[in-house]
Amino acid sequence: MRLESASVTRVHGLDVFLDTARSLNDGDPLDVVLEQLVRAAARAVWHGTGEPGAASLWRLRGSKLSLEAESGEVRGRALAEIPINAEMERALDGRRAVRLKGSQVPAALRDRYEPARPESIAIVPILSHSRTFGAMTVPLEVGGEEAEADLRLLTGMAELGGLAVAAAVDFDLELRLAVAFELLPQMITGASGAEDADEAASVIVTRVGEVPGIDRVLLFMRGELKRGLWIKASTDSVNLLRLEQDDGAVAQAVRERQIVVLNDGQPWRSEQDALIAGDNQHLLAVPVDVADEVIGVVIIAARLRPFSATDVQIAAVMVSALTGLLEGVRLREELFEAHRTLRSFYHGLACGAVTHDSRGRVVDANWAAENLTGIPLKQLIKDGIFGPGWTMQSENGMSIPLPLRPPESVLKSGRPIHGMRARVAPPGGQARWLRIDSRPLEEGKRLSCIVTTFFESVPPAANGRRRASGSAASRSAGVVRR
């Protein structure tokens, strides 16, 4: 600030404060607040050219400052973070603005503001909710009283900015809460109506990924046939199929059955954590616990915003509400695997096998059924089997009426058919002797389906000749049957 007179200085400072206050609207998201604040800081200090100078706003992340917003002409924009040296640490710990000169200035900052050839660089801490949020760094072209006036002005702006940051953080939290609990019933409805477990899992991770501030979501679930937790769904591709029990944060969450938060995790504790995080900085792992057993884990990653205690509570509530649904996803997957195994066995049988629904309609048949009847599956499903148009004769040559044929007989009586031997011919097809079994399958007290199996049998005459031949052979061998 150029000092002309006390009154002019006060008016200028007041104008700067009012302009800054007007630009920091209540309800603005955090990134907008930070952009407005850093632009105001660049305009506040005096520059010989009369043009706005440069300013950077950094967020405190462990032992480093991470760039959040920047204004003006600087070098090395790709440099997104700087280490905190001793002088900067004293300023942050003391929560007071300081000017660094010469060797006190970190090389990264000195190179960054080299175009302005500053006399010193102001380090101005920003406090939010009584905690150090970060700091502004502003190059100052002049020294002496003018630099001290700039420093006081920047300190006041930082205090004003801290209030705006706190309001933005609170607003951001309210927004995340509102969105999360608005999405929760949509997740439950969408996943419950999904056709399979994969679609249900995809619905869940997609919806969770819509919460503001979340950049990646992964869901790992226990495999019934394969040991361990396997990737079920993710918002983007990840080069990982199965979770390993290593020293990482995600494995710790599964092992200890506790939520694990890892903010500013780089370098990551394990290669697995690094693969899961991708280009994100923060990880939150929430195990899915059912009956003292971990059946899965939901992993949430964020690039910019660290996870707060409230974020952990939101995640815990959402996963708790979804636990029953996730267990349903797992059971549905197990049922699908069991069904697939059954179908493999069913379609691999050498005998004909036909499945009827509770009304007797054909819903499935294996290759042997098509081969023995000479009728393709689509036609069997359309027209049925052993029904009108089919001829069925018993061993004594009598026609078997429809009510006594499977599945009609089983459907009406509820009793199985065992060992029925009949000469069967489909409409316009070749007649064969078949041995037929048909039995009902129930779920509780309700008929679920009827399964009819059959294979080609020896005609009665040939069977009689075989028995006669066997008796003659027995007599010739001196065997007496009683």
C-alpha cells in the first residue's frame, strides 16, 4: 500500500475490505471463496506498474502447503505444493503474518515470484474455526512502512477470508449431507430393482460418486466360490481385482473391521492403496459388516478435499443403511453362481431333462431332450411336451390319456411319476420308447417347478426276449431260480 497520508491510507484500506467482503458471498462453494480471496490479495498490495500483482493461496496438508488458488503473473504453475521451512512454520504456528527476505524465502517461492522481483514475500496464515486452514503468499515490491501497511491489510483480509472459508466449509457440509440423504433412497430403490448383483453394485457406487467432493468409489465384495474380497463395481477403471491383506489402509479397515481414513496419504502405505487411490490424495475405507463378518468394503477417494469427522459419520450412516442391501447383493451373487452351476450340470446330463413352471409350461430343456424328441428348445417352450398332438402308448399298447401324462398328472395330483415306460411320438416325429420320471419341486408349501427326465428305453418285446434268453442261460448253467 502506498502511504500518501493517514486519511488516504484508511480510505484505501476500507475500500479494499469492502470490495473483498462484497466478493465473498455467503453460500459460495469453497473453491469460489478461495479464488475471490486470492484475487483480492493480489489487488490489495502496491505495485509500481499500477497493475494487480500476484498472490497464491495454499492449504496446509501435513508438512506441506498445497496450492488451492492463484492470481497474477507467476512462474512454475505446475508446482502444486511446497515444503514448509522453519520460517514459514513459525508463522503458521504463531498464527501471525510475517515477511520473508533473502535466504528465508524457500527457493520454490522465490522462483515463483521472480518476474515481480519482490523485496520480500508475505506469509499470511488463514484461520478457520480456530484452526490453521493454510496461508496466502504475496510478493511485496517495497519495504519499510509501506510493506508493514501491506502486511496489516493482508492480515485483515486473511481474517475476513477465514470467516468466509468457515462459512463455505459449513455450506459444503450441509450440501453433502443433503445430497447424500437424497441419494440414499434412490440407491435402495435402484439396487433393489436391479436385474443382477453387478447392476445393483453399479447403482450403489454410481450414486455414492454423485456426492460433492467424491472423485472415486469402489466396492469390493466377498466371493463365495473365490476366497477374499473381489472388485464388484467402481466409478472408473482400476487395475485391481482382489484385495490383498497387506500393510495398507484398506486392508487395515477389513482386518480390524473399522473405518480407516487416510488424508494426504502420499506416499501410500502400500502399492494396493496407491492403485486404489489413483491420482487422488485422500482415502476413506468403510467395511461392510454382517453378523461379525466382513462381506465387503466401500472405498471412497477424494482428490482435493480431505475427509473430516463429519464425512466419516456420513459414510458410516450410508453404508449402515445399505448393509442389508449389500448383503442381498452378495446373496444374489451366490444364488446366481449356484444357478449357473446347476445349469451346467443340468445341460450336461446325458438324459433328457425338461423344467416346467408351476403351471406346467416348459421353461427350459437340455440338449438331450431336444435330441430324443427331435424338437428344438424354442418349439418345446412354445408348444410343450407330451401334450395334445403327442402320442403316448403304454407297454400294453393302450393310449395314455393327457391327465395321466407328465407334467399334467404331477401338476394335478402333486405326486411324482417314477419309471413310466411309454412309446412316445411328437407331432409328425419318430416314435421312441422312453423311460420317464417326473417330480414336483416345492419352496415351502408352494409348488416351484416340475422336472421331467427321460431316456431311451428298450421296447417291451426286446426286453421280454432278453429276459427269456437270460432264463435259458441260467438253466443251462444249472442255476435254479425260485
